[in-house]
Amino acid sequence: VQLQASGGGLVQPGGSLRLSCATSGFSLDRSAIGWLRQAPGKEPEVVSCVGSGPLTTYYADSVKGRFTISRDNAKNTVYLQMNSLKPEDTAVYYCATDLRGSFNSRGICKLGAYQYNRWGQGTQVTVSS
């Protein structure tokens, strides 16, 4: 099982980035994928999640209207389009999934970071002028 996040970098406030999460070793089409972030000195938080069902997405209030999550099951990849970035979006971003439990439960978005038991390596996003 692997999840590999990429696409981070340094961007000015108001800019955009698209993160990618390449997955392998499990059935992406049956799994919910969360994008989590952790800023220095803070607990990790779930900023977005896409479930296995149609139109099943979640966004934290802090990113709603600015971030868009999508999945391409054929490419085993999940994306996070981040627009109108703010300095407070600076963090290490991780993609993650929870492979415990039934197939049904694996496809449901979890809203707590520690409910995900498989995390990829992070990608740094820095928003600064």
C-alpha cells in the first residue's frame, strides 16, 4: 500500500497549487482519500476528503470555496486544487486513507486525522510573499 503526495512548493498569497496523490496497492475506487495538513506546532487536521460514492466530498470551513478535491480512479490518483492561497495554508500536506474495517466503511470520509491509518509522505506548501 502506497500513497505519494506531490505538487507542493512556495507560492505567493492569492496563488494556486495542485497537489497530487498517487496510490497503489489497494482499491482506490472503494476507498475514501483524505487530504490532511499539519502546520508547525499544531495537530494535523483534515482539510478535504473524497469518498467512494458519487459526489461525496468534505471540506473544512477554512478551505471551503478555495480548495477542490477530485479523483481519477483510472489513474489511481487524487488531486487537491488549491486556489486563493493564504499564509495560514502553510503546512505539510499529506494524503491518507483508512483501510481498516469493512469495504463500506473504507469508502466513507473520516473527519479526524487520526482516523486514517495509512498516510503518504508529506509535501510542503509554503504561502509567503
